[in-house]
Amino acid sequence: MSVDVRDSGEVGLRERKKVQTRRALHRSAVELVAERGLAQSTVEDIAEAAGVSTRTFFNYFPTKESAVLGIHPEEADDVAGRLRDRPAEETPTEAVRGCLREYAERLAADKGLWRLRRSIVLRDPSMFAALASATTAVERAVAVALAERMGVDAAEDIRPMLLTSVTWAAIKVGLSHSREHNLEVSEALDDALTLLDETH
């Protein structure tokens, strides 16, 4: 079956525009909430700052909290999908580390925004709870995908969840170490995962 290059190009352009709009909304949400506080920042304010309509906002994020976190409703499925796409020759440990590390590096790609977002989460209990809920959903989705990869039942075999949770815990420690000591994220993640191996 032939592929219309023009159609594929249009799809690529649409996807890039979606990514740009999501990023603009995320940045606007973080900057507004950092300046005004969560209660004083409305969805309408965030949409206006990003140059889009309120209706467009809800095409990307269900709440202003999710916009601040930059986590969209399909986030968990997207991360799990990346695990499923890892090379077949990787071990379960290699696959889950590669997947979650990639996810963490995306979260921390814009250091200034990352630090600002973190400051909001730490001072607002509702934001902290929202982040915990979102990351738990990612962990669970990745564990299910890992169970499929391992050929086991996630409801019966604890290894996929254990491996996912331990890996994510080490990565979170690495991220915190990076922020606190102004280290490159990749370097801090290397250190955390190496130390995890040494504690076995």
C-alpha cells in the first residue's frame, strides 16, 4: 500500500503543533501558579497566557493541576508503550530502567521549569497529592507492560511491580540529587542506578 507523503507530512505537522501547544500550556500554568498561587490561577488565565482558548486547554489537560505537572491523561499509557517498544533483547531490568530513565529525563529536560514546578509541588499539598497519583499511575502501567514482556500475570506475580517500583525510587533519588547539587540529570541517574546495583 502506498503512503501519501503529503498526508504523512501533515500528520507530522499536526503532532508537532500538539506538542508545542501542550508545552505552552504547561509553561504558562507553571509560571502563573508560581507567581499567583494555585487558587488564584484559573484555567482561563492559563489558556490566555498560552494564547489558546479555554476549550483548547481542555483538549490537552483535564485540570489546572495536571497542566502544572505537565502530565496529560494518556501519560501512563504513553510511558508503558515506550516500554513495550524497547528492544526485545533487553532484560526486564534493562528495559524498565531505559523506559523510566527516558521518562525522568523528559520531565527534567527544561531545568528552570522543572525546578519551578518542583517548588510549587512542595508548597502545595494538593499538588503533591496530584503528582503522587500521576506517578503511581505511570508505575502501575509500566509494571503491567513489564509483566506482559516477562510473560507473567501482574496480578499474581509481584516481580514486575517490585522491579518497576525499586527502579523508579532510585530514579527519583537521582533526580533529587541532581536538583540539590546542581548535577547533570544523566550523571545523577547513573550514580543512583549504580548505587542500587551495589546494594544488592
